[in-house]
Amino acid sequence: MYKILVVEDDVTINQVICEFLKEHGYQVTSVMDGGEALECFAKDNFDLIILDIMLPTVNGLDVLKKIRLHSQVPVMMLTALDDEYTQLVSFNHLISDYVTKPFSPLILVKRIENILRRTATYSEIVVDELRVSLEDCTVYWKGEKMSPTKTEYELIETLAKRKYHLVTREQLMDVIWGYSELDTRVLDNHIKNIRKKIPGIPLVTITGMGYQLGRDE
């Protein structure tokens, strides 16, 4: 049974979401503010987090940033904010979907099903002759097990989850280190070490922007 954390401070909306999810067979944990959300996240494992932005104690974007320091769990932003900046910040932290209020609970459930269906196939990601196992955090190249460091693995995993798409330097630094102001040479050195350990890895540099794992299909 999929476990979903619902973070929404509007009591009525929170109840509606939880009731619909339970009717569709999901196990639901409900909290009303950002601080509670982080406490729950630290104590339990969830398959999906539904996250409002305008929350008490800790706002949703800060919750998202803190979650991304430790996990790539799918996150759906559910908010009344529809401005471009907020959406861009959310997607830069690799959210799975962005839903604005008001919304249809039935459509919401379908979008959740779609996210979970996509992520269910992510136990192993294959890019050319590279295999990334998310279950045991291992990397195989041409059938041989590689030995990346923890940070190198996190970079490979993040790029693999967005295979064939550009991931900017800022996105990678946000996800791996929690902030984008890091000296980019630190990131570039890790990429260099990955290429040295895995000769031939289909890791493409997009000049002036970032990196892409696998060439466009």
C-alpha cells in the first residue's frame, strides 16, 4: 500500500484530499504545518508527499528544499500560487507535479496515480549500458559494478532520474548540497571523477548550463 503524506493547513481541503485518497486505497498521514511535515518525514518513509506552499512555521518551499537534502521522494506541490517564479523554484527542486487550487479531487487522484506509476519503474534506471539501482544505491557499467563515492552516486542518480534532459549546475548543487551558491568547480571536479571512474559513461556537458545523462532520443 502506498503511503502518502498530505501537508495542507486548510482543514477542509486537507480532509477532502485524505478522504479521497483513503477511498482509493492509499495509507495517508495528514499534517497542518511545515514543521510537522519535516518531523513526519524524518520518522517515516513515504511514497509521495502532497505539499502546500503557504504553511505555518515552515513554508512549503523551505520544506521541499530540506527534503531534497536527503531524498528524491516524489513531491506534488498543491497551492493557490500560480506565478511563474514559484513554479520555477519548485521544478528546480525536481518536483513531480504542480497543481493549483481550486482542483478536482478526482483529477488529483489520477495525477497521483500517474506519478506513482512513473516512480514505480524507478527501482532501476538504464541509460545505454549504465544501470543505476535505486534500491541498493549501486551503479553498473557494461555489467560491472562501479564504486562511486556517496556524492558521485547522488549525482549519477539525480542525472539518471532526468535522463536525456539537461540538469543545470544550480539544480544539481541544490539537490546534492542544498544550495546553489557553491563554487561550481566543486561540482565539475565530481563530474570529472565520475568520468574517470566510468570511462565512456554517456554524460554530456551542456556548455555554460549543466549536464545531461544520455543523448537525446
